[in-house]
Amino acid sequence: MTTRKDRLKKLVKVQEQLKALHETRHATFLSAAAAAEAEARELVEHFDASDSLAGLFPDLYHRRIANAVARREANLESARQEAALIATATARINMVERAYKDVRRRDDRERSDRERLELIAQKRGHE
């Protein structure tokens, strides 16, 4: 049977992995938002260029620009949600780590007390 200390130690690891997952997703969403923004900016620049096909297909350019801006906003919103999940995971990690440290200290203190009692019993046995 596993001890509470072992379970808490494993839980800390799992919580850290979960936080790393949210951090990775957050970074991915930010990267996708930046890419969508760059695409929208590039389309606007091409739209204004003299040799552009935007004059022939303005609706297509406007639709692609609008889609890029919408993707940027959606990715930024997803990144904000992941940031909230990161904060929650961090709070959970802190809470579980405190519990783990408390249990570890208590176990160390109990072990130390047992060792002292054994030494006292040995000394009394020798006397």
C-alpha cells in the first residue's frame, strides 16, 4: 500500500505535467495568433500594391483578411483561457507541494522520534 507521502509526490508530478501541457498549449495559441496577424498584415500590404490581383478579387482579399483577423482573435482568446488554466495548475501545485512537505516533515519527525526511543530502549537494555 502506498503512503500518503508517495501519493502526494506522484500528484505533484502529475500537476507539473498538466501545467507544462497548458503552458505548451498557451504558447501554441500565441504563435498561431501571431501567424494569423502576420498573414492579415501581408494581405493588406498586397491589397494596396499596384501589381496586386486585389482589384480583380477584392471580396476574396477582404474575406481572407477577415478570416485571418478572426483566427487571431480566437487564438488569443484560447491563449487567455490557457493562461487561466496555468494559474489554476500553479495554485494546485503549490497546495499539493505544501501538503507533501508537511507529510514529509511529519514522517521525518516520527522517524527521528522512533530512533531516539530505540536508542533509549537500547541504553536501558544495556544497563
